[in-house]
Amino acid sequence: MKKILMLIGIAGCMAATGCAVDGYVTEQPTDVYYERPVSPGVGYIWIDGDWVWGGGGYRYHRGYWARPRTGRSWAPGRWDHGTRGYHWNRGHWR
């Protein structure tokens, strides 16, 4: 019973206030170009900018330099297109 009430609450929140964690858009936003700043030092890697869902649409957050994580690699974000529209899959360490 608690699970059902929780699911109803989440669905109601999403429908009433648009509090979805991610979303779909009918058109993929155009690529954002800007000059990459100089690396802060040896060993840093560039993390490409990311699209963040909020307020019913995607906002672009600029890329940044970061130190790599030991034994991991950066997988850049990408747009996927499906029947509901375009959806951004955020970059992540793998």
C-alpha cells in the first residue's frame, strides 16, 4: 500500500508541478561553441559542457577542466532521439 501511495504521489508531483528529473524536447538544441580556457596544469582533462533539464527545458552548462579519476575514464554526454523526442544522456565517469 505504501508503494502505491508513493507512486501516486510521484506521478502527481510530475503532472502538477513538472518536477521531472529529465525530459524530452521536440528539437535538439544547437551546439554551443565557446573558447576552451587554458588547462590549469599538467594532467587535467577537459570535461565537455552538459545540458541540464529544468523549468521545462534544457540549459547548457559550460565545460571545465578536471583531474582524471584513477582507473576511470570520462564518457561524454550525448543526445538520443526516440518516439518522445530528444533526450540528453549526461556525461559520466565509468
